[in-house]
Amino acid sequence: MLEGKSGIVTGAAGGLGRATAERLCAEGARVALIDIKADELDAIAAGLREKGFQAVAIAADISDEADTERMVRAAEAQFGRIDFIHQNAAIQIEKLLHETSPAEWDRLMAVNLRSMFLGARAVIPRMMRSGGGSIVNSGSILSFSADQILPAYVASKHGVLGLTRAIAVTEAYAQARIRCNCICPGDIQTPMVERYWQASPDPAEAQVRTVAYYPGKRIATPAEVADAVCFLVSDRSSFINGAEIVIDGGVTAKCY
């Protein structure tokens, strides 16, 4: 499905980012894996190459302008072009608003939102020159709802959805065949969700309560969300632009 395409996945050392990179490679794409965790990233990329996939690890701080430009330039030099970017890197702070420091707020916004501005800003001119591309941003069901112990995260994910729409409606980008969409997953079986449960007074009870709220009585696997990213990166989604793709097992459809 993705033979001949090359691109970038940020947060590739984490649960969803790693699953997405693996799935993209399995579909034939050439993938630059980006994360700040250099050792973990190297091991994941090496494992993909051992399977015959084309993958390269590029350690970078995606909240830094110079580092973002460096990683995009390195990926382009490696593969010759950038057809897609999955902007997935994010952090979470499990605190009430009045307990969140300005420094924590600024760091989260830098990783979760500023990075997506910087990444899009770096790849769009390249995509315009090469005939188009697909930008897939990782939002959340918290892009249109809220959680009291995640105020900074909620604000950042609302911003991600807004940025996605702003990019999508820019006529110069759309006419250059550049699309931008946002995946909005619910809870996923990742270390980030585990940390959320651990921040609760009773982690075991928090996990049971979370899972029980879902109609199917389970949360998503990273692979299930990665499938949606692959679709949005592919030419099969060529007229999908500015969409929020909800991947939550029906949880946001509930009224109680």
C-alpha cells in the first residue's frame, strides 16, 4: 500500500509511535524514526532493518526549531523526499491546573503543540516542491473533551486539532496536494496510559474504571490506531483533509 513512499514518525520510541513505524514499514514505506531517546530508537530501527525494512533512527528534540529542521533535512537526504509525517510525540502531566507550574505547562506545550507547528513548517515547503504529501497529527478524544487532572494536555490536544484544520484549509497547501488530518484516539495500551493510572490514588481501580467505561470493555492496542495512520498516509485517503478520525471504541458516543 505504501511502496515508494518515505516519511517521518515522531515519538517513535513510544507505544503508538513505534507501532506506527512498524506498520508503515510493513506496508512498504521508508521511515525515519524520531525520538529524543537515542538508545531505544537505535534498537528499534535496527530491529526493523533486520527484518528487511528501510528504517533510520534520528535522535532529535522536536520542540527545538534547529533540531526539527536538522531531522527533516536528514530524513530527506536519506530517502530523497518526504511524502508523510506522523507527528505523534507527546508528554502528559497528571496534575490539577493549580498544581501545574508555568514551567511544566510551557514544556508540555513545546512538546505537544509547538513541535507540530515546527514539523509542519519544515515539511510543507518540501512537500510542495515534490508534488504533495500527508501530515497526520496525533490528537486525542481530549481534543474535544476534558479531564480534570490533565488540563495542560487537554489544552495542547485542542490546539493540535485547531492547527490541523488551519493547515487543511490553506488553499495553497491543498492545491499542492498536501493533506492534514488528525487522529483522535481514546485510551491505548501504552506507557502513557499506565502512568495516568499510576497517578491515581488507587491505580488498579483506575484501570478497571477506565476499561469498564468503554462499550467493548477494553481499550485500543497501538496496532489498531497505527492502521488508521497508514490509511491516512496512503493514496486511498486522497480526498480526506481536515478530518478528525476518532478511534475510541465508541466511548465518546456515550452520554453516561
